[in-house]
Amino acid sequence: MDIHKPRPWHGWREFAKEYAIIVLGVLTALAGEQLVEHIHEGRLAAEARENVRQEMVETFVQFDKRKSVQACITARLDEIQALLRSAGTPGYRPPSWIGRPQLWNTLTDRWEAAAQAGRASLFDPDEQARYSQVYTSLKNAAAAEGREQQAWAQLRALQDEPSPSPTLVATLKLALQQ
């Protein structure tokens, strides 16, 4: 391999030429790095977007399942209301089972992971806002489900209670409204 010794510049023109070559090389390297980074961030955003969308699909499937059993839940609540009305009457028979609706998973882990990893920030602002609204609604739905489960837990106090007190009946009527 033949290595040449650097030669001294002979005038401003040669200096400008060398300077331009160096600057152009550095700018080209920086632009290439930015392009690679942009492509990488695009892949990360696409991966996060797909994960979040899949999570939303799975969650909405859970909502559809809940919707499909809502008529049964409403019918059971009507039965419990009839039991509360008949409490304290001579023909009252305590229920041996009250039950409760199934717990449904409201999935938010993938969105939270994308947000914490900074991948959600790669989405455009409108997309971020839409996902944020959906996930806020999902968190509200999960909180409502938690309150619903607490109300059903109160209603189970009626199980095997041969003569519920008026106070218990009033408390259970409030739980029934929840």
C-alpha cells in the first residue's frame, strides 16, 4: 500500500478545497446518521403502533363479550331486586347464591410500555391524542368495573341471610343501584 505524506497548502484555493471536502464529508456522515435514525425511529413507532392496536383489539373483544352477557346480568339484578322487595315477608326464602359478573381484563400494558419507553412520542400529536383518549376511557371503564364488583360483593351479604334487617336491605338497595 502506498501512503502519501500530507503536503502543505499552496494558497487559499487549496485550503478551501480541502476544507470543503472535509465539511462535505462530515455533513454527509451526519445526514446519513440522521437518515438511519429516522428509519429506526419509524420502525420503533410502527412496532409500538401495532402492539397498541393489537391490545385495543383484544380489549374491545372483551367488551363485546361483556355486552353479550349483559342481558343475563340485568336479569339477575332484577331477581335480586325482587328478593329485596320480598325480604321480611312471610314467603321470603334467602338465596343460596348471588353471583357476580365475570372480571374482564382491560388491557393497557402495551400502551403504558410504549409511553414509558418514549415510543408513543414518535406518533404524530393527533394520533397520540386519540390513543390517549381511548386509554383514558379504558381506565375509567376498569374503575367502573371495580366499583361494580364492590357492589356485587355487598349484594352477596344477602346469601343465606334468613331475615335481613331493614338496614341491610336499604344498604343492598343502594348497592343494587350502583
